[in-house]
Amino acid sequence: MSNEPINLTENDLKEIFSLFTSSTKYERDQVYDRNSDHYFLEVNLLDESTLTEERREYALDAWRVVIYFLHSRGYSLCKDDECSDLAFIEDDFIA
């Protein structure tokens, strides 16, 4: 198991932001619809959200909360026989 942090791309952050602000199945489906105004790759992460944060920061906050939630309950993430320990998230919180 790796203790290395999971690095996110800008497109990952766009998707996280879009999904975080999409609470219904319909809204979620629009996130992946290339013809939709809500298609995640069209998100400008430097635009401000209604929370007066850059969308990129909002996405990072959402990532941090989800990973911390999973970590605090003993989960790890695995893909293709590679598992990541989520303990790295402890360093992502501002002291």
C-alpha cells in the first residue's frame, strides 16, 4: 500500500466541482453531457462560486472533506491492485 498523495489534474478538479454542485441525477448527467452548459470540462476553475471562493479551491475543499471522511472511517482507495492509504490527508488541513 502506498502512502503517496493522490495527485489531481485540473480536469479532475473540474469534475469534482461539477459533481459537488450537482445533487440530482439529472444534474449529474448534465456534468457528463458534452452538449450541456454544465459539462464539467467547460468549468473555469478560476471563476468564483457563490461561496466567494475560486472554484478550484471549492473543488479542493470538497476533495479534502470526502477523503478525510473516508480516512476517518478506515477506508483506502484501490485501483488496478494499487491501494493508497488516505493518511496523507491529515497534512492537507491548515493548522
